[in-house]
Amino acid sequence: MSSTTTTAGTSFIDPFSATIDLAEGVMTDFTRRTERKASSMRGHYADASALERLVASGDPLHYEVFEKPVPEEYGHLMYCISKLYPGLVGEEYFMTKGHYHSILQTGEIYLCLRGSGFMLMKTKDGCFAAEKMERGRMVYVPPYWAHRSVNTGTESLVSFCAYNAEAGHNYGDIETEGFVKRVLKAGGVPVIR
Amino acid sequence: MSSTTTTAGTSFIDPFSATIDLAEGVMTDFTRRTERKASSMRGHYADASALERLVASGDPLHYEVFEKPVPEEYGHLMYCISKLYPGLVGEEYFMTKGHYHSILQTGEIYLCLRGSGFMLMKTKDGCFAAEKMERGRMVYVPPYWAHRSVNTGTESLVSFCAYNAEAGHNYGDIETEGFVKRVLKAGGVPVIR
């Protein structure tokens, strides 16, 4: 795509398309793939030794993000396919690191295409919310809410996401603050506590 | 949902979900529905008398937009299901009015769920682009590009859309400028000219 910067600071680019298999939840023509393995999740799970056993047993993929990136500037919209694998770390379901946006007053849309789980959300003030994720459910993560997805199913949890391209990601505060609640497998079913 | 305005001018609201049937392309729990009938499309089609015959024969629905609105402020993301009915006005396929965003440097994402057609796009400088729309195809409408969808199929053309909530809609400039090219049925197939 061509790209030139305008006086307003928002790049002019040509229109384009991406192709998404809406049944499988796959972006077939992505140009950037980001992966997080188990080893990148240190500090996030309650059972640190269970995570270390997982890392030692091959350090499997935890989640992946597929994109065709656009300029990270006001007016552009970043979008991606987020794919979170199923599994447990001790009693705790696989989850993403979770983040605030660096520009705190920007939100995000998650349109779930596959799998089942929860979107956990929290604010700096200690508010907490959880929304169920399943195919066809769109979760609105409003401005100011940190967000983390949790896969409580047996297949991958896959969502189409869209957010302000200038938003940025702040992972550090979640590493420091934690996330108020965890999703654990108890008696064979997911429990938020 | 609760809503309070922060010092930054972006409302704090609680997270929520919407439910979208990804096969049918229906938002089952929308709270706002906007409709455009044939009579609201005057001035847009080449064959004005064909449009008047359509208006006289019951003024059918042309397209509908389904939403669960959020505050129209920076940081929020508006989203909707857009449903454009199939049909012809003379030789010209049913289309939306088309618009620039009032804040010109904001883009939009269209994730097509059903049907087939084109997204026509143009700039103030006279650039023109067309992207095919069909299930699973995501069209990126970049900042500065006016956009109009055209249904060249036999069923409704349905997309999930997302854009900056503060973007606004500017329809007037398209009424004045037109859209560079039209999509006509010629020899039984769609032709852009």
C-alpha cells in the first residue's frame, strides 16, 4: 500500500482488503504474526511452578495475533485475529497477558468467532467485570478498562479485534497490579474468583 | 449501562456485549435501528425516473443499520450491522448514500458477513478505488476516503462495521460531488464505469 503523511499527521493510504475465514477464525493473508509462548507468561499465573513445568516440557504456544498492520496513528483502526490456545496452568485456564492501552481513553471491540471463555476487565480504580465469550458474541471493552481473555474451552478461543491504531499497549501495569480475579477449573467447571 | 464524563472528555461506561449471528448477519439485541427507504436516495442514481417508479410502488427499504450505540466521543468505537437490500434502480445496483466522515482523517472497517458487492471509495482529490465484498472479506476504508457499498447479488449485503465513535457522517459532499463511478448491470453482470 502507498503511504504518505499529511499535514494532519494521519497517513494517507490506499484501501485494501483482508480475508478472514469466519468459520475457522483464520486471517489467511496476514502480514504480521506475534506469538506468546508459555515462557512469556511468567508472573501472571497463580501456580508459578506449574508454568515452569509447562515451559520445561517444550514451551508451547500460548497465543498468537495475526494482522495486516496499518499506521499507528489517530484515525486509523488496527485490527487482528487473536488466537488463544486451550489449556491449564495448574488449575488456571490459559489466558492472555492482559493490557491497558497506553492511551488509556481508547476502547476495543472483540468479536468472538470460535471457542469459549471470558473477557476479564478491570480499571485503575479497582472495578472488575467479566463478559462471556463465545461465537457471535461481541464484547465491548470501553475506554479505561484493561482486558484479558481466558480460554475455558477445549478448542482455541478466536476473536476479531478492532481498536484505535494509536492506542498502544501497556502490559507493565498488569504485571504489577494483577487482575483482581482469576478463572480456575474447580469441580470440572470454570469459576471466577 | 452507566455513563459518566471524565476530565479527559471520554465517558466512562461499563463493559457490555452484543450478540451477532455470524451466519445470518443479524445483531439480535440491537437498541437502535436506522432505515433508508428508496425515497431517501433521490439524487444518487443515474436513472431518476426509475427511482421515482420504485418510490411510487411502495417505497421499499433500501438499507438498514443496527446498533447498540456508545458515546460519540474520542476513544469509543461505534459499530453496527449494515444491511443493504438487493435490487436495481434502472440498470444500477442498490447502493448506500455514501459518506465521508465529518472528521475526515478517520477510517472504517467493514467485515462482510453475507452477500456480494463492492465497496466504492473516493477522495476529495478524485482518487477512486473499489474492493470486492463477500463473506469473510474485510475492507479497510482508510482515513480521508468516502465510502459507499453496492449490492450486486441476489441476497442482502451484510457487514459488521467499526469506526471511531467521534467520526460523524458527512453525506452532503457526496450529494454534491457524486462518486466518480457507478456499478451497473450490463449483459447480466456488474460493471464499474
